[in-house]
Amino acid sequence: MYCQLSDNSGSIFENGEGIMKTIAIISFFCFLFFIPSARAQTRDNNEKIALAIRAGNAKELAKHFSKNIDLNIPGSEGVYSKTQAELIMKEFFSMYKTISFSTLHQGSSKDGAKYTIGNLKTDKGIFRLYYYMKKTSDVYYIHEFSLNEEDKD
């Protein structure tokens, strides 16, 4: 005994409708699974970056830097290689001991870049922190990193 998959009018694939429906269904499910995974990857990066900042760990933070990064922190302003930026951040964290870091806002631009704004509290003051990430080879890397000291009232 066998199961007949089509009626006498022919295969379900003869007119292309079956293939088109199958492709549409597969495409829809791929889209549903891709979007959340891209958001999860960005969220994971932001969490790892926040942990590195809270720990004052320049080496872990630098893992998320692009090859060249626009760095703007007290005493250093310019475009640096990933290695140079790591050393500069290491010096910053040795001079300013991290007490806490909190994220105030996160967002994205029309071109898919991501940004985060937060407050970094150190033993010598509070800094407004900003970083901007762009996607390269399906991974988000920090292209801009800025720390501006808040006015003391």
C-alpha cells in the first residue's frame, strides 16, 4: 500500500505553486529567527562591554574595539589603533577607579549602527560615557568611545 501525494492533475510541483509556497514559508521562518539573534548578539556585546567597564578591565573592553577607534577621554583624544586604545584605557582605569557604571540609553541609527550612553562613576568624579558600534562581518565593534567629565556642582 502506498500514499498518493497528488490527485490525477499531476504533481504539486508542476505549476511551481508548491515550491513558491515552500520557499516563502522557509524565508519567513528564517527572517523570524535571524532578527532576534541579531538583537541578542548586540545585547550580549553591550552586557560584556558594561561588565568590562564596571571591572575597569581595558583588555576585555578592547576586545570590542574596531581596528581603529576614535577615542575621546581625559588626556587622550584622537584616532588610535585597537592596541593603543587598550593601553590608553588601561591608564585611564588605573587613574580613575571604577565605582559603578549604569546605562542610561541605547539606540540605533537608520544604517544599523548602535549606540549606548551611560554614567561612569569613579573615585575622582562622574563621567558621561558614550560609545558607537558598527557591524563588521556580522559582529558589532566599537568605533567611537567617549568619556566626558560631568560638571561638579
